[in-house]
Amino acid sequence: MDGQEYPPIVASTIAPEEAVKLLTPQQIDEFRQGFRIFDKDGDGTISTLELGTVMKSLGQEPTEEELLEMINEVDKDGNGEIDFDEFVEMMAGKMYAPTVDDEIQEAFKIFDRQNKGYITKNDIRNLMERMPDIMNPTELEMFLTVVETDRKGKITFEAFSVAMKYSLEDLKEKADRKMTKQNKKSSRLKNFF
């Protein structure tokens, strides 16, 4: 290691209690309206089973796993009910959580320290070799094989973003295909000479 501190590859989230402070009165009113629809008995709580329906009515699309995680974070006493303040805090935290695109943009900025608007495979390799817990050597080589570069070896944000969104399986498949294609090209060149 070179002793230099490197920021995390992903953007940090805003704490839900801080995110609540960023909500507009109109957003809080929208949450209140959605909450009231499902507070059937008017006691100021909704059951955890109703939470997914409430969120969908407000334009959110949580997965089952995300929903369970949110419920566990919010329903502190485990009674299966969420009050309005807990609901608003949870929704605000979700609204201000970074998206995948935000996280990819932050990662690109880490590699593009001089703010040139592009990075190289060496920029990626040099930094990632110092952080093997994020991407092991095999994954790194697959990524570097797949990510598109221009003729000068530059990787744009768009190319980086596309490669970052591949699943590990897709990355392996694309790397294998690209290597097979390069090997065929090399064979033809050898036969030519």
C-alpha cells in the first residue's frame, strides 16, 4: 500500500432522520395522504403487511427483501405496526438513498482524480489492486477485458457505467466472448504471416 487513504467506491446515504429535514411540506402531505388510506381504523398506525401497498401508491417499487429490511428498521418494538413518524423517516431515507447511477458516478470520480472526463485501464488497475476486497483479481481482469475504450485507451463515463452494470455472470460471459474473438483474430494474423 502507498499509505494514501481512498474513499469508498459507493456514495454514502443520508441518514433517514436527516433526510426527513429535506422533505417539503407537500411531500409530507403526500405521505400523510398515502398513510391515511391504509390506516383503516384511524389509530395512527399501519401494519407491516400494508407497507408495500402504501409505498407502491407513492411511486416506490421496493423488492420483498428491501421491504423486509425497511420494516425491521422501522418497527422497533416488533408489534407489526408502523406509526406515521416512523413511516416518514423510512420514506425520506429511501428517497435520498443514492441510486446505482449515483454510485457509479462517484466511483468514476474516484478513478478520474484529475477530473479529465475519462479514465484508463491502468487507472482502474492501480486503484483496484489496492482494494482487493471490492474486486478480486479475476473480476478485475474480466472487467478490464469488457470495458470499452476509444482508440487512445480512454474509458468514458458512459463506457464505465455500462460495464459496471453487468452482473458477474454477464461480465464473465462477455469477457470470454471477447477473448475468444481476440484469439481468432490473432490466429488469422499468424496464418497471414
